[in-house]
Amino acid sequence: MMHAGEETTNRTTPLPADSDPSYLVLVAENEQLRQQVRQLTEERDAYLRCLHAWAWDRVPEEELRRWAEDESEEGATFEQVLQMLKEHGGS
């Protein structure tokens, strides 16, 4: 799955031996950024799973299902989720 800012070209073409050093620096920085995006995506997903488990323990299942059905295309903000959880006895 592609994420925003990810390159869609195949990186199988080897670099020429006499590549410009500034280009090589950009390639290295690009790879570091790709790794950071992967790491941050994994962290985000772990936090979302944790939040889901926390909410599942505190909010009735039918209420969670209603939230899922009511979810808009834009989704809810973190503050909205916290407010909904507080309204249903979470802390």
C-alpha cells in the first residue's frame, strides 16, 4: 500500500559508478525518510490498536458499533474520540 509522499518508481536500477555525490546524499536521506515513515506508521498503528482495546473494555459493544456506522469519510479527531469515551464512563 502506498502512503502519501512515497515514490512509485521501481528502485532496481543500479546507480552509475560516477554518480554525483549530492545525488547520493539525497538518495541516502530519502531512504532514511522512508524508514522513518515506516516506523511512524507502525507506531501509529500500535497506538490505534491500544486505543481500540482500551475503548472496547470500557464502552458497550453496541455503542462502538454505532460509532463505526456513524463514522464519516473524514473520521473523528482524537479530541472527539476522547470526548465520546468520557461520555461513556472512560477516563
